Amino acid sequence: MIDSHCHLDLPEFEPDWQDVLSSAVKNGVERILIPGTTVSGWQRQQHMAADNAQLDVAFGLHPYFFPENPENALAALREQLQRATTKPVAIGEIGIDAAIDTPIKAQQTLLEAQLEVASEQSLPVILHHRRSHHLLLESIKRSHFTQGGVIHAFSGSEQVAGQYIDAGFKLGIGGTITYPRAQKTRQTVANIPLQHLLLETDAPDMPISGRQGARNEPQFIGEVVAALADLHGKAPEVVTKQTTANYFALFGSRIQCK
């Protein structure tokens, strides 16, 4: 199993992240991708991945942590890509969040600048969305972006899913599908072929059903596999094999031997 989206670098994991990683590996997690969110966090990600072969990283500017000076932050991103000792497998987590106060136009400008960086570096992207599918699709089209990537924590209609897939994206599927009440998302995911899906936890957030109120961890990703297997009427082993293949198809050429 591969957790394609886990914020193992956040303060919630600082005291015991190595134990969390060890528990994940013991529970069958082969790799974990840590997406970047801020300039200040990139060095920590790089340090964590340097000595742990199971960790992959991405560097990006998350809209929720919108930088004070976007131009300086973009310059820092370009510099980070040039000098990073642990090379990223993607640009991300980037995107548009319509539930925050930062003006949408400013978010779009920053997103499209990062899509340009990703194109220059021939890297896929990890996209964040909240009430913003139409805006993301507009930016992808306007930027003529063709490197693909993953839509983190996908929730949306089959039509929207199809538009992303046609644009070369995989869909990140996490704990939401473990909740029976998430009927629309569960039905949509059930109708999307497995070759378009990736597993993720978004740990420490997005708790699995039955684990509300507790810190989410990558070791629980098997419960996402079980829910996805149930929705597709497949054995868990089939889900694991296909989603692992999907991960390597998207990111594999950029994974460094350590």
C-alpha cells in the first residue's frame, strides 16, 4: 500500500514521526508521499526523506498558507527545486480554496505560476480543492498544463472526475469513503475504474470512520483499501496492486534510490 498524501512533517507528528513511519511500514505501507505547504517546511521534509527510503516529497505553496509575498515565495520554490538534495516527485500541495478569505484571483495567479514551474520541471502536481473544481479545471486549461498529477481528497461528480481524468489526473481517495453517510462520494468512487485512483490518508487530518477525534495515521490506510475494495467488489489485494501501480506510473520515474 502507498499513502500518496500524508503530512508527516506537521507539528502533530513531531514528537514521534519515526515511530509513526515504523508502524505504517509494519502495517504494509510501502511508501508515503509528504506534500509541501510552505517555504519554511520544505527543509524539514527534505531532512526527513534523506534517511528514510520509504518517503517521497513534493514542494509547493498551499493556498491555505498563502504567502505574504507570492513573488518571493515563487522564487524560493524555484531555488528549492534547483538545490534540493532530495528531489521532489511533484509540485504540491497547490490549488484553490474557496472557503478561505484569500481572494480567488490571487489564488488562481499563484496556482497558475506553480503550474508553470511544474511544466518547466516536467513534474506532476498535487491539487487541493474546496468548492473550486470549476476553477481548477479552468486554470489547468488556461495554463495548457499537461504533466498530470493527483486531485487530493477527491469529492465530486462522475462528470467532474471524468474531466480531471481526461486532463491526465489521478484521484486521491481517503477516509471519506469509510463513512456510510458519504453516499454521493462513495457512489462516484464506485463507478470510477481503479486505474484512475490513488490511496491517501491526509494524516493527521481526515480521520477514518470510527476514529473520529484521534490523530489520523498512515498505518490506517488499510481501512481505506477495505472500503474501496467493498465499493468495487474486488479483493483488497487487487485494490492495493492497482493503486500501487498507479502511484509508480505517476511518480515512479522521479523516485530516487537512497
